[in-house]
Amino acid sequence: MFNDVEGEVKFFTDRAGSGGSDHGSFYAKNIPVLFFHTGGHDDYHTPTDDADKVDAQAEAEILNVEIKLIENAMKLPKLNFTEVK
């Protein structure tokens, strides 16, 4: 699925599936997950974490990568869940 996917944003893959974000709930139900993040900052998840903290350029580049991944995934059979040990 990640073959030939390139982007203007740095990204990596690993086998970690659980985590402290919304994707953790899906992973706990044995549903394959992908997690994308533009990075943290000092105000992350605080009352002062306002829209001006969003890295819009990085978010746009992540969306481009996600589109490529979706296009690749549509060519594959159903994704299998792989539990991280």
C-alpha cells in the first residue's frame, strides 16, 4: 500500500497500532488503523491549543499522502488486521 507513495511531508511507517488518539479505539477492536499527525507543540491538548497552532501546510501535504494511500488501498483486497505484539 505504501509502495511508490511519496510526499512533501516527512512520514514513516511502523507497526504500532495503539496510542492515545482516536485510532486506539479502532485498533482495540481489531480494525486496521493509520495515524497521521503534524507534530506536537507546547499548547497541544491544552485550553490554549487554538486553530492558529495548526500547521496548515503540513496538513495539506499529509492529505496528499493520504489520497495516494487511499488510491493504492482501493486496488487491494480487504486489509487484514495485524496485532502488534
